[in-house]
Amino acid sequence: MRFAISTPTTSAVAIGPFTIHFYALCIIAGIVIAVWLGDKRFKSHGDNLENVVADVAIWAVPFGILGGRLYHVISSPNNYFGKNGNPIDAIKIWQGGLGIWGAISVGAIAAYFAYKNLAKKRELPAFGYFLDALAPGILLAQAIGRLGNWFNGELFGRPTNLPWALQIPPDLRPDNYAKYLTFHPTFLYELIWCTILAVVLIVWGKKLVAGQVFSAYVALYSVGRLFIEIIRIDEANTIAGLRVNVWISAIVASLALLNYLRLGRTSAKI
């Protein structure tokens, strides 16, 4: 093999009494970019829209992180409450583990109520425009967040000898894959997929009606995530032999597509 991606040898740096985890830095960087881009896009819908995205993010971000962590813990209970699990690890977000479905759903609900509260004080466009403005930035945040998984040496796929394979240290390999050296870099696949989708939605989204960009984001991301889940080998609950997240991805993609088509038909009738 002529080339392989190496797993970083460290995932944190100590500065005095503080330890800075690269996973946390990636999450923070992603949030900053999502808010910045979302604000830039949302302000194009009218005057007097300054700081709306930031004001909503104050509520949406922490609830999104909480929802993402809850989804991860609930969908992987053995890691924390099983025979070899430690319940206290459930709060150690810096070690990785944020379920995107929980983060998006709980974060969106919090954003909705925060947005409606702001709308009582100032004139704002429909909530669909707000979600559409955020979608590309959320994708970029997800892409940056996957770098955190790389630093933690987690969420890789099946063994492979492809030129872009990821080298995983022996102590991070699942027991039944201990003899393998390199694996599919699923973090990189998702990073690339999210980045491509963000660019596509920024360019193509100008032709869509309110709410369709966000629906397209959820549908297209879910399709990519479905295939990525199929090649992942980290421990996960299964239904009928398939990982739970494979089923969730298929269901969410289908619902988002139906909503995308519904919005298009509704617009055509107006």
C-alpha cells in the first residue's frame, strides 16, 4: 500500500490545568461557521434581520447538543449501561458521540419556539426561510465535526486496502478486527458528502420555495448517511440484521422527500 491516512496520535492538548479536546474544538468551530453562514443567508430575506440567527442559536445549539447526546446514549446503551459500561461516560461529550437525528430534531424544535418568540417582537419571514438559511451551514458544521471523530480514532468502516484507507492503532480496533491495519475512513466520506451538499444547496436552493432547501438537506444527507452506516463496524443496535441508523436514515429520507414534494405542490397551487 503506497498511502494511507494516519489516525492522529493525540486527541487533546493540555494548557496549564485545562485540557482542550480537539473533538470539542471541531464542534465549536462548526457551530461558529453554521451561525455565521446562516446569518449571512438569512439577512438576504429582508431588512432588520440582524442577530436573529445568533439569538435563536442561543437556545437551539445547547438543546441540539443535548438531543444529539441523548440519541447517541439511547441508541448505544450498552456502551454506558452494559456489562463493561460506565454510566458517567454518558456525559463525556468530548469523547465523541452525538447522534445527528437527535441534534437536528431537538435543535429544530428549540429553534422554532425561539423564532416564534422573536416574531412576537419584530417582523420576521416564515420559519421555513430560516431553516433554509441554516441548512448549508449545518452541513458544513457536520463536516467539520467529523474531523473530531478522526482525532478520536472512531466511527471507521470495514477493513480495506484502498489507497485512502485509514490506519487505526491496535488499541482502537474492535476485538474481531484486531488483525486488520487499515479501514474505510467513513469520517472522510461523510465530510466530503456534507461539503458537496452544502455547495449544491447554496447554488440550487435559490430556485426552491420556503422549506424545500431544508427538506432537501435532510433527504440527501440521509441517503448518504444510509450508505455510510452500512460500512461502519462500530457497535450498534440492529433491527432485522441492519443497524438502527440505517432504518432511521431510510425513514427520515423518505419523510423529507415527501415534505419536499408537498411544499413544491403547495407552491404551484398558489
